[in-house]
Amino acid sequence: MSEHLRRTPTGAAVLQAHKTSAITEAVLDELAEHGYGRLSMEAVAKRAGVGKSALYRRWPAKQDMVVAALSEFSVPLAEVPDTGSLRGDVRATLGALHGWLTHPRFARILPDLAAEAARNPALARAVEQAVGEPRRARGAETLARAVGRGELPEDLDVDLALDLVAGPLYWRLSVRRVEAGEDHLDRLTEVLLRALGARATS
């Protein structure tokens, strides 16, 4: 085989995974330290140890880069294993949500991001599509399993139920800034089961 055929493609043809990971970490660090408004492509490139061209090969603008990083970090944290019961699933969901909202970096990112999104409708839509909707889709799967097991009514208002599960913990941690320990999550689980109209199963 000739040297020409063996040569690895360059430029946009190859996006090295380790560089993408380093960039994602740099984006999250910059967001946590400086906020969305002061974040720059130059600062991210410097922190990640790459050239600006590495960023622009992946994303056309700052917003796209930030949303991609937030999605890569946030969506996997919404994955909750099937525990076999609604009680177990709700408790696991609350634990995962708690971990997301109290993550050292994300806890600093969220207030600034929410304020920026309120001023920037395009950013708000992009974050909702890349982060909010996929996370809610995973929550809907959890509720669907419970409906299938007969633990929740078939006419469950899924959209309202998702708000109900996430709302109290978000309010406590991100708005009131009050800790929520294991005991609180246990008690909240029981309250949510009653609010969702959970049914006993044999």
C-alpha cells in the first residue's frame, strides 16, 4: 500500500475524540468560572490546549459549542436504571437529579445559564432541544414503565408528572439553596408517589 493511501486524513475529515473531550471539559470550566457572556472561543481553545480551528471544525459558533458541551454532560446523568418498581425508579431519579444540580461545576453554571437564557431566546430554545427534551424523554420512559406495570394510571399526564418530579428538588437546591440529604430524598419520594397517584401492585 502506498504512503498516500496509508496517510490519515486531516482537517475536518477527522475529529479526534480526545480533543473533543478536552474541549468539552474546557467549555464547562469556562462557563463555571466566567459565565456564558464572558466565555470566548479563544479562552476555551487555550484551556483545552488546541487551536481555534479545532473548535470551528466542530461548531460554527459559541452557542453551538456551549450547547453541545452541556448536552454531553447533562443528558447521560438523566439515565436511570429500571429498578423494577416505581418507588425505586422515583428514588433513583431524585438521586440522579440531585447529583446533576449539585455537581460542583454545574451548580455554578445553572444560575448564569438560566439568566442568560431569559435574555436570549435562541439560546433558551437550543438548550431546551439539546438538554431539556432528551432528559425529559428519559423521564417519560421511566413513567411509561410504571404505567406498564400497573403502578400508574394509563391516563397519566406525563408532562405534568415530569414537572412534579423535578420541580420540588430544583426549587429546594437551586432557588432556596437548601441542602437535600438522603432522608429528604426518601421523604420526597413518598410524597411524589402519592401525588402521582401510585397504585399498589401485587
